[in-house]
Amino acid sequence: MLTEVGAIPLEVPRDRNGKFDPRIVPRHARRVAGFNEAIVSLYAKGLTTGEIRAHLGEIYGVEVSRDLISRVTDAVAEELAAWQSRPLDRICPVLLIDAIFVKIRDGSVANRPVYVALGINCHGDRDVLGLWAGTGGEGAKAWMAILAELRNRGVEDVCIVACDGLKGLPEAIEEIWPAATVQQCVVHLVRASLRYASKKYWSQLAKDLRGIYTAPTEAAAKQRFAEFEHTWGGRYPAIIRLWRSSWERFTPFLAFPPEIRKIVYTTNAIESLNSRFRQATRRRGHFPDEHAALKVLCLVIRTPIKNRANVTGATPGWKEALNSLTMYYGDRITLN
């Protein structure tokens, strides 16, 4: 028996009638309770099988094969498959979508996108609806297939979809859910703007851009944008072009009250999740295949961090937002 103090030989007395059921050490057990959980926890934190093997050797004083570690973590595979195909709620008031790039070996090591969809249901509960490994770069065509899968799993209607400025993505969303409001993530738009500017101007640019996306109405936002163009247009015309081309997808949330705005103006909920993904994947270098990558990311989702808000769970201020959503979308919002 592998325990915290090393390997302990057990001599189990014979039970002639075969009715005795051990409680402390179950039948055929070879590892103390919590041993497998420790392996899964370390794997979720991004440790490789070699690092886990070394750690268990230091803590338990036993030699554990990499094959054993792989078998323990492979138990997550069945859960992952069931989780990826589970039925979903018919109505999704808010859907946030984004992608993170992970190094995966497919002949050669390459950066591949992992698509992430996070939904907020009518009760305000946030839930990661799925993870999908893509090939090449992030593309609207891949997103369209993923959104179609979500619809096939039960999501018949989405009120608001927040996404980045990927070309062709709004059209893909509207093809799947024609009545959806597509909102470009304002944080992504601001970040894209700062890429065109010198760092010494970032703070002032961010301050001036904030005046645009916090405007009380679209008319006020247009006026503030005109002032921004007058101030910065000569130095950074590329930023002006970027905002003009994104204006149609940037402005929908300006029609909403603050309760809805703070939920849909950014995909920060997914950005927070992506931050945890990066922590778990950074030290590994790369994954041998996409299955191994998705297994680690799935474990990250289901493993909460102590003293930190979880990416899934209740949405703060949801009741106020729900009342506003009901005013705008009427019978499309149901609590059944």
C-alpha cells in the first residue's frame, strides 16, 4: 500500500464467507485515499508526468511510473467527453467567446487555437460551454462550426454575444442566431488601438478612449470620438480607421443601462480563465497532442483556486441586469 510514509505491506486476513468489506483500505486498493487526487491536482497545475513522478517520490518515498500517472489522469478523458457533449439550456442571454493559443505537437510543435465559449444563463450562472482545439490560426469558419455545435446541443437563442474583432465572426454569429446582438469587446478594441501608439502616450490615449465607450448615448459617443479624432487623428490615423471600421459592432451596448454594459462590454470573464490556462500550460512547453491539452484545460476549469473568485458560478449584479435584459428582449428571457 502506497501511503504518506512510504510503502506498507498489508496482510489481509482471509474471510471464509467473503462477506467482510474493509473500510479503511478497500479491497484491491494499492494506494491510500487521496493519492490519485494528488496526481490530478498536480497535473491540473501544469506539472508534467516527469515532474509529478519526482514530486511523489519526494513526498511519499515511492517510485511511481509515468504510465501510472497517465492512467490516473486519463480517467478525466471520459468526463471530458461527457462534458463536451452535455445538453445546454435553450436560452443563453449572454455568450462570451474567445480563443487562447497553446503549443501542441502535430509532427512539429505549433501554436494552435483553443476556442472557449462561456455562457451566462437566465439565472445568472456562468458556465464554460465547451473547449475546442483548432488548427492554424483563429478563424471565423471554425467559430461557425463551434457555434453550430452549441445550437445542436440545445442553445436555440442567444441575446448578446461578446467577441473580439475577428474578421467574419459577427456574420458567423448572425448566421447561427439571426436575432443575436453582436458586441465587439471594448477591451480588445482599446488594446488593438494601443498597438499603433508609442507607450508614452498609452495612458492619455486610454483615458480619452474611455470617454468614448462610457458615453451615455451613441450620439454622445460620436461627439467624443470627433474630439478624439481632432486630438489624435494627425498623429495616429490608424487608430481612427480602426474605430471607424469597428463602430457598428462597438456601439450596440451603448443602448443598454450600466447593469448590462458592465457584463457585455468586455470578455474579461474569459480573459480571467485564459490567465489560469496560461499558468497551467506555460511550464509544460508544449503538449504531445490536442487531447492532452484539452485534458489539462478541463481540469483547470473544474479546479477552483482558494481565496479567488471562480470563473464559473454566480454573476455579480445579475438581478439588475436580468430586469434590464427582460425590458429589451421581452419573452426571449425565461426563467423556466
